[in-house]
Amino acid sequence: MPIKNRFAELMPEIAAWRRDLHAHPELLFDTHRTAAVVAGKLREFGCDEVAEGIGRTGVVGMIRGRGARSDRVIGLRADMDALPILEATGLDYASKTDGAMHACGHDGHTAMLLGAARYLAETRNFDGSVAVIFQPAEETGGGGKAMIDDGLLERFGIAEVYGMHNWPGIPLGQFAIRPGPFFAASDQFRITLRGKGGHAAKPHETVDPTVMGAQLVLALQSVVSRNCDPVEQMVVSVTSFETASTAYNVIPPSVTMKGTVRTLKDVTRDLAETRLREIAGGIAATFGGTADIWYHRGYPVMVNSDAETEFAAEVARKVAGDCAEAPLIMGGEDFAYLLQERPGAYILVGNGDSAPVHHPEYDFNDEAIPAGCSWWAEIVEARLGPAPQG
């Protein structure tokens, strides 16, 4: 039976798993219920090994092919965590946890990889082994790095890795991918501008940090427009502006600004941090104040390997008939840590015409399940080859 037909049969069951996960979202590394559900199903499927607590709450299932003459191991990774968002879908399986929801489709990713694991454990028609990796804390927590630091790749002998993310706006069940830099490096900054507070009617007696801040918000845009090569990609966004005063007639002694920087190359990442520090310090000094700057380098650029990307696209074409070229994405993705350590590829599967990810009305489209599961399974069978006969 063709792989996709098998997953069409399994879809109601896999969708039920997904909706259960959707109703019980968990944040960052606190994915204890989700991890227990995953581990229980992997054991039920007959995985040869199920390891828990990798990277705090990560789960890995090992499935060995029939014969397994090859010691080659492929890693397939899905993320498990949710977002701190109040759900507004009104679904009968909506989040039962106030202030948390699966607004990025990680419930769907986990369910699809579970479905693929069930199929692969049943058939074992491949020469080698597959490690199904269920990762916590993709949403800013760096769970991928935590699992690597806990020995994920060496312990299970993983030679290459593949990941998948649903994507609203791509036709349902279709795929898109690109080689090289794909998702951006994701950095954060906090700048506190300090001056001298006082009465708003006597501004000449103050060193006004709100004026410094207003100048700085605009000046930071010059990093993109006047410092970065225009053929490169960079985003600098100030997302928060807070003062120590809530009164109409008080100039505060300080203001704090927060924001994010997104880049696709190390050289532009270095440029952005350097110029941010220089501009903030310079503007503060110009007005007689000071600047305290905290800059945190988050997820690195996620870079797909060329050969593995072409292979992943070939599998997608086999499953869906086509595979589009994906756009560059300035969002961050901690699968980047795995791709720094091993060759591999990350692909998008279409969620159709849905609300965008990270939106309170978003929901993963269960109709994408057969395509996603099939891609996982075909990756293993095509990459490792059929199990030896006899």
C-alpha cells in the first residue's frame, strides 16, 4: 500500500492525538504531560528504545530497520511546546490552560512524527535506523541546543537530521524548501537610557531620556537603511518603550527600550550589534545621558545543507507532486543548532488558508497530516534504502 494511503487511513487517529495535545498545551521545558504521552505511544508502537529526559524533557525513540546491516542513523525532529497566548479559536478542543495555546502547530508536528513512527515501527522497510526526536522549548528556550548538550547526536549516532514546520499560506499539503540560509538569526536587545528627571514644566533642569529614546528609535533604522548592504537582509525592530513615569507632568530619570534584530549572515549580525551599541551610546552622550545596553545573541541562522535539501525536495515531489522554492524567513528556528552539527534540511508543509502562526485564532489543519507523515516516512525509506532480503 502506498505510504500516503496508509496515513489517510490513520488520519482520524493521528488527528485525535493532535487535538488532545492541542487541548493541553505546555510551555518551554515544562512539556511533562506531552513528553509522557509521546513516550507512551512510542513504547506502544514497539520502538526498540525510548529515552526520556534528553535536554530536560525531550524524548527520543529508536527504530531499527529489518536486517539493519547498515549502522547509519537518520534523525527526524518535531517540537512539542506551545506559546503563552490566550486562545481565541472557540474550538471544542481549545486549550484548557489559560494563557497557553498551540499557536504554532507544534501539536501537529508532534502528532505527524508520532504517526510516522508508528508506520516505520510496523514496516521497518529500511536498512539502518531512525531516531524520532521530540524536542521541548523551541519557542525561545533553545531546547534543541539543550538536547545536543545532553548528548543527543553522539548517544544515538545520528548522521543527518530533518525537520518540518507547517506554514499558513502554502497550499494545503504542498511543500516548500530552499538551500542555504533559510530562517534568520534571532537576537534581542534591551537599552536603558539614563538622564535626570524633573518637572515637565522645567525641561531645562532635566536630562530628558524620553527625547533620547525618541531619537534612538528612529536612528536605529539607519542600521538597516544606511549601514547594511541593501542586497542583504536585516530587521531591527524596537518593540517596547517603557518609562519610569506615568504622570503627565513628570520627566522620568530613565527609559527602557526592548527589541529584536534578525539577520541571515554572521557578518551582518556582527554589524547590527556593533552599530546598535555605537548609536545608543552616542545619542545618550549627545543629550548628556548614559546608555546601559544588553544584547543577547539567540538562535543562529538556520542553514539547510545543499545535497540534503535537494533530497528533501525530491521526497516532497514524490509525496505531493511538486515542491516550491520557499522564501527567506526572518523568524528564528532552533533547528539551526542541529544543522550546525549535522547535515540535513528543514521543509515547510502547507497549512492552507489559515490564520498565521503565533495568532490567537490559529489552528493546525489536520488535513495536512497524510502529507506530513508521508514525507517523514519517505525520507527514511528513500535515504536508507530497502531492508536487505534473506
